[in-house]
Amino acid sequence: MKTPIIRILDFGDGFEFESAVSVAASLIRSMAATYETEDDGGKSWRRLDAMAHVETVSSGSQRIFLGALTTPALVLHVASHVGVSGAEQSPAFSREGEVLRVSDVADALHDFGSGISADCLIVDGCDSARTWFTRPLSDCLSQSIVYVGTTRVINNTDSAVFAAGFYGRLLRQRGRGRTAKERTLDAATVASSTYETLLERKSPFRVQTLHPSRRAITSFAS
């Protein structure tokens, strides 16, 4: 089975997302290690084949951002501020005073002829599960995806706890007869529940399935 790709795209303001991104990347890499019993009864660490390849991309370049969105992956994890831009209050990703409107992302992807094709998309920013953000995001999708967003303002602790639960659950499953979307949906649902158990408060992470808009279906049809 082909080793899945997990791509972590940091479009935030550097240090604000550094902790959560580092936790996720370190956990994914460490999951490839396990104990193996030696002939003399001792134990040693042996590095096995990676359960996933993790790619971390940290850039404010819109070209790199768009390229990371359209390259296939099991999980695309975007760490970015989310808000609105301009007099029309257009939903946007933001970084250090710069904004990238979702509508502009959609236009660029349609010109390019390829949309977001990850099985699971996590937008790790405040209020990214709100309808005002997810509705235009559907113009960017080339297929139905498992989507994880948030319903309130979050911090590094929130992101790190969810990431630990999500990637730990996802990589322990190693397929086991499930499709990629089934695995990521299960991992996200369990991670949200685990968050509530550990922090004793309602999880801000909302798990849902997003479908391509009519525009996206027409534009990205193979």
C-alpha cells in the first residue's frame, strides 16, 4: 500500500502556529517507531517503514499556498487565521496583515483546472467551521472531503490537543479495510471527543463532510 501523505501548511504568523504545527509533525514522525523483542529477550527501538510521509510548508507565498492545496494528500492541515476582508466582508485566509480571499483561491484553482483533492481538510483557525467560510470553500473542492473546522476562537493548546488525538488515532488504524475518508472521519470524531475528556469543555472542532459546489463539479470534472 502506498504510504499516505500528510501535508501541514502553515499560512499563519509564524510563532502563533509553530507549537501546534510542531506537535503534529513530531507525532506523525514518531509513530513510525516501535519496540521489537530481540533474541536475548531485550528490547530495542527499530525504525519501521513510515506510516505516513509528513510534509510541512511554511510560506506566505500565494503561489506556494495554491500549489500545496492542489497536490493530492490524505490530510491537508492548514494553519491560518481566518476572517473577512474588504467592504464586502469576503471570507479569507490571513497572514501578517496580508489576506487571501477564498473567492480568489477558487478563481485561481478554476483557472488552473484542479481543486483541493485531499481526503481530509483541517483548517486550524478561528471560526473556520462557520457557514460563511465553508460555503465559498466548496467552490475549491474537486471531490467530497472530510472537513474539520472550528466554531470559536482557539489557541495553541486547543490545536495541539486535537492534533495529538487526531494523528494518533489515524496512524494507529493503518487502513484496516476502511477507505481514507472513513479513517479520517473516525479519527477526527474521536479526537474531538478526546479533547472534551481531557480539557473538560466543549470541543470547538466541528467534523463534517463538505461537497463540491455546482461550479466546482463543472470546472473540475475529469
